[in-house]
Amino acid sequence: MQLPITSTESTTSAAKLVLSLATTPKELREVQRLRYKVFVDGMGLSALANEDRLDQDEFDDYCDHLIVRDSQTLKVVGTYRLLSASAARRIGRFYSESEFDLSRLDNLRDRMVEAGRACIHPNYRSGSVIMLLWSGLAAYMQRERCDYLIGCASMSLADGGHNAAAVYNEMSKTYMAAAEYGVTPHLPFPIQELSSDIKPQIPPLIKGYLRSGGWICGAPAWDPQFHSADLFLILRLSNLDQRYARHYGTEEGGK
């Protein structure tokens, strides 16, 4: 079964963008190369540096990889990797389970898609790429007949973690999930030890989840490898705010 968004196009003032799924080893390497540029080079994560200049792990071979390509330069400029419920069963877990106890969500496992490793080339962060990726994500969930999107969203600790604490303290007031969706971090990030008396700068990915009807499912986990505090988020496809549905292709009449 093919994903209905394959070769969807979007024209901006700077580029003509094409959305598809990676289908070859070469395309997967392009994805891993972009992730390396964004995560390792861009975030200065020298501990993850390698001679191949690829960001890769054991989950890549089990996941589907959304890609956005600039049709003029042919470069991959955006990507999102997706782990279906059936693929999670084959590998034995969701990626999020390396950071969180998801036992309260056991009854939803067959209805969840996990999204992760979202990244966009620095020259293409005007909004068009992320809109295409979200539209592809919605189409993928419909193809897999899954109702829930889950994933970890990272907050940089470059400032010592104060903004991460401020984001959690502010967003959890409005967007905390009900107890039955609660998760527990294996390595909690010590938000109580940090000052949060600043105006939070909410990362775009977290802002997109929450504006679309998503929830925060618990306190953040500490990811020393990526030098980040990670929130576990869940979004029910039917909860997508109608203000954003037209972007994601899930309004009535969409694919």
C-alpha cells in the first residue's frame, strides 16, 4: 500500500518542495546525513561525531522516513521518521521507551504511531517544510489506521536548562494529559532545581503538537546524549484543531 502523499508538492518563493517516503538505502543515507548536520554539527554534539557523518541507530531500519526534497537542488531538506505499531512490535519497543515508562499506554499500543528525529535544514525553516511533514504524518497515520501520535520533543539545555524548566512549568498548566495517559521518565530532569522565572521560549515542534490538540504526559526526561530535556507528547488525530487541519490534510475531503 502506498502512502497517498507521495510526491505532494509545495511551491514557495525560494523552492519547489516535494514530499515522499524514503524507499532506497541511498535516500536513507541522505536522511541520516541531514540529521547529522542538524543534530551533531548544528547542536555541537561532539560525543556523537563519527567518520561517516551519519546519524543512525537500530531503529532506522524498522522505521519509515518522510522526506522533503528541494526539486531544484535535489537535496533532502526535511525529514521525520515514523515507527508504526507493527514495526514497534517487531523491534520490541518504541524509541520513547528508552526514556519513559509507557506502561499506562499499553492498551493503545496497536493504535499508536511514534514520530521522531524531526529535523529541517537551517536554510528551509520558513514553515513550508514542517507543514509538508505534518501533512505526510497525518496521511501515514490514516494509512496505518492509528489514532494516536506519540513522541519525544526535545528542549535544549544550552542555557543550563532554565528555559526547559520554564516551558514545562508553563505548558503543563494548560496541556497536561489526563492521568490515564501519564508516563514516568527513567532519568528525570531536575526542573525543581532550576529557575523558571523567565518567559519560556517554546520549541516549534512542541508548539505545533500543543496547538494541534496534543498533551504533555508527564515530567521531562533528561537525555545526556543529546544534551536535552525531553517531553513525552501524545496527540489524538481526531483532536487536531480545525485551524491547523487544512495544513495536515485531515479536514473533510482530505486524503
